[in-house]
Amino acid sequence: MTRLLLALAGVLLLALTALALLWLAGQLLTGLGAFVVGAAGVLWRLLVFLLLAGGLGGVAYFVASAWRPAQGDGPGAAPP
């Protein structure tokens, strides 16, 4: 009878250990998922910022170059 009770206790402890490891794996994957989702959100906002900054910088460069006088050795250049 003692062997049967020890075997039953071993099976219960093994099942409890397996459930604990499964719970721990779930907790780790939940934390990893939250980190990945947060990083994706930050990277998405960074991409939007870079696209907006690049677009506005391009518009500013285009507008600023419209008022810049032409320079160079072209046909409209002043003589030296």
C-alpha cells in the first residue's frame, strides 16, 4: 500500500510541476508579447514621425530653393 501511495504522490507532484512550468511559460510569453506589441507601437510612431519630418523637410527645401538666386556658369551668370 505504501508503494501505491508513493506512486500516486509522485504522479501528483509530477502533474503539479508540469502545471507550474506551463503557467510559468504562459507568464513569460505574455510578458514577451506585451514587449513586442509595445516595441511595434513605438517603431510605428517613429516611422510616422520620420515620414512626416522627411516630407516637411522636403517641402521646406523646395520652397527655400524657389527664392534662392541661381548661381553657376550658366548662360544667365554674371561676368567675372
